[in-house]
Amino acid sequence: MRNSLVFAAAAGAAALLLAGCVTPGNADKTVEMQVGQTKHITAYRANSCGAPAPSFAAIEGRLPKSSVVKYSDGGLSSRVSRDCGKRVPTRAVNGTGVAPGTEGHMYQSGSVAIVVK
């Protein structure tokens, strides 16, 4: 069951990449904000399902580059992981709008469209 979920998630991600890009119309979630406003973007778990949440420094290099938001540490959180099949501890990632625009990115938890007005 877990392997089929992993395959389905990978197939979905591949389809988005082949389709061109993540947009507000096809993203798993869309986050809208004003320039200067900070909002939760996503959350990252450790590589192992049973491990504690990673530090922000440990995941910062894995975050996609953005010209519309500056990422920051959102603290400890949790989410249901498709790969782990249960709720796991995570590190929340916030974004502060720095320039108007729309971007779409793939994160560990799925696709997110970011709209900064």
C-alpha cells in the first residue's frame, strides 16, 4: 500500500513537471499574501518517518528559490505524511512577501502556488 502511495505521489509530481509549471489552478494549495505579510507555506519532515522534526537550517537549502517570498522558520509543527502514512513532526516554513508576483513550487508536502499582491 505504501509503495503504491509513493508511486502515485511521484507520478503526480512528474505530471506537474511535464505539464510545465505549478499554477494556482493546478497546485495542491494556494497561499495569497500582501508584500510584507508573512504566511505559512509548507512543512518539512525528517528523512526518516520516526525521526524528530528537522531544524530550519537543515531544510533551508532544500527550499526552491523564490523571487516573491523570503522563507523563514515557522517553528515546530506536524502534518499527516503520505509517505509515512501517519502524523509526523515537522518544521513549518513561512514566507514573507517581498515582491508582487505569482510562483508555483514543489515542496516535500506537495505543490504550492504563492501569490503576492
